[in-house]
Amino acid sequence: MFWLRAVRCARIRSIQKSQKEILCENSLMYPFGNDPTKIDRYRAFWSRADARRPLVGFSLAGWFPLEEFSAAKRWDPAVPLTPEMIRPEEFLEDHLRLLVEGESMDDDLIRGACPAQVAIPWLPGILGCPLRVLPDNVLGEDRHLSWDEALAVRLDLGNAWFRKCVEFPEALVRAADGRFPVSHAPELGPTDLHVVLRGHNESIMDLVDEPGKSTGLLWRLGEIFREFTQELWEHLPLFHGGYFDAQYSLWSPGPIIRMQEDATAVYSPHLYRQFVQPVDRMLAGHFPSSFIHLHSTSMFLLEAFGEIEEIQGFEINNDACGPPIREMVPYFQMVQIDAGHQQ
């Protein structure tokens, strides 16, 4: 999965409108630009069908748009964020304002929303991490648990953070009234959760010092990630018969799981294959529309990620601290070649 920017100018012949202009105007007539005919391109993407061009999308929202929400500006950075401080109704006006850009952009995107647009790490909160408010984001702080404590973690559906995690998208669904899709927010993956439970330094040393316990913990966290994703889909309606990921404006005909293993940036390919690859294979295998979020600085692991045939899509960031796009092209080609071999 790689988003390219492409613009084609339509020819105007005297006062007659071209077919493309008419289609564009029709698309922009829908609330937030969510013309249902756009879904055909998404279906082609997931089925790897031949296409004249890639999906193209634009957005003016920032990557971590916490500052876009006036309700969040009242949070005191000196005080840990709690579920009681989050009132979903206070976010709705800003959510709708962010989506309105779709009514003035001629692109391929279906636009939707997730709770606070990726700014809150819900799963670390559910697992007991203190949440610290930053200028643009919210951070789950490390807990530095003992092994016994870490291996005892469970997904508690009665947890106040989980209840808020369900309440927020339900408020978005009411505000949407069928006009836009709603998804759950992106979450930290098993290796990232290992980090926040055991600590940044401890989590990487654990792989050497306690390989058996590390394997058990990563599997436990993988199951929590799977159960969490499945449970949230039970609370969200379909949009034109399909599912949605709001971070990437990605519609899909089947249940989506957005995978992430940012902590593997300090893994070797051997450590990834030994400890994480089986867990990621399990996660991807449970959802028909699985994709994984990667950073350009983790391309040394791309071959190992590509060995998981169950992963249906790859999202690769163009990171500010990473290689320029021209140096990334061979890695994009690797993804395309692997996809071609799986067809």
C-alpha cells in the first residue's frame, strides 16, 4: 500500500462539461465527499485487480491532530489523562469540521472518523499504563512490571478505559447518521505493548535473558490485540456493506485489522522471526483485510514481514528522519513483487 499524488486536468470545451467534471461534481455533492461509487476502487485494491492508476487521497489534517480538538486543550499536561476527562460529545463538532474537507477535494477517499483521530492510545490505558498528555499526542508511559505482573495481564471489558473506548465511537456513529464510516483507533501492537508493560530497555533485554517468558508474553499480548479488535467491531456498523480504517481512510469488504510493531525497529531479523512473526501471522490470519503499519527506518525487516502471506497490505510511512522517497522505491517494489507471487 503506497499513496501517490496524481492530478489530471480535465479539458473544458466551450461551456460543455466533460464527463470527468460531472463525476467530480456528483462526488462532491455527497456529505464529506463520500460518494459510494468510490468503493469500487477500494474493492479493486483489496482484490489486486488491474487498475489504471492507484488510489489517490489528500488531507490537510496533521498526523497527530490532538490540537484540532478544542476539548483536549482543557486537559492539564501535569495531570494523567483519565477516562472521566474524555467527553465524546465535546469532540463531535471538531470531528465533523475535519471531515468537511472531503466536500472540496476531488480524490478517491472515503472519509470517516475514529475516537480523537489516533491521538489517544486506548489499549495501553486499558492495560493500566498512565497516559500523559503531550502537545500533539497522548503517550502511554511504561509500567515496568515484574514478569508475574506482566504475564497476568488480561483484557477487561469492564475496564473504565475500555468502556470509554466503546462509548466514543458510539457517539461518532450517532453523529454520522450513515453519512460517514466510524472505526476504532489504531493501537500499539504486541511488541509495543511489551515495551509499555516491561519498559523500553527491559523489553529488548527480555528476549535474550528470558526467551521463554518473552514468547509467552508476546503471544498473550497478541491474543489481547486480536480480542480487542474483534470486540470493537461488534459495536460498529458497516458502511455500504464494508469495514473502515479511519487513520488511512481505508474501506474494506471484510473485517480489518491494522497491525503495528514499531518496537521491532531495534530487533534483528532473527529476533523478529523467532519471537514476533508467528504472532503476527496469527493476527493477520484472523481478519480477511489485514494490513501492517511500517516505518521507512524498519525496511531491514521488510523481507521478514513479507514472509507472512496472511498480511494483505503494507502501509509504509514517509518518515521525516527516514530515507528520501527515491531510496524507498526498491522496497515498494518488493511489496508489489510479493503481492504478485501471492496471486
